[in-house]
Amino acid sequence: METNITLWQFLLELLLNNQYKDIITWTNNDGEFKLVNAEEVAKLWGLRKNKHNMNYDKLSRALRYYYDKNIIKKVLVI
């Protein structure tokens, strides 16, 4: 399994695999997705990167970096 993968590539990989639809899912056809079980996504990310202490707090830090760099955008649900 490739460990030299970016977070956005990893998230896309999960989104394209129906096996993970209970933890991350598309919300529409415009590229919008939702972390259904953010802790589980973080755990899988940690396993993939061989960082066993990964949790959602650490994953969310990386996501905020992506927001700042306009790699992904946060959608607020009202």
C-alpha cells in the first residue's frame, strides 16, 4: 500500500470505494462530500501513513490547511 499519498488523494480513494460509504460519502454530483465518521477516516489515514496516533483533531488540522490553500472548500450546512 502506497504511503506517499496526499490527504486529498486518500479521501478521493475512499469516496470512490463503496466499501467506505458508511464513513465518507458524496453528498451531490458537484464534488461535495461528507465525513460521516470522521474518527474512522482519521484512523484509516493514520494506518495508511503509518502514524498510529492519528485522530480527527490531527486530520482536521490538515483539512484546514487545504481550506487555506483552496485545495478543498468547507461547506457550511444551515
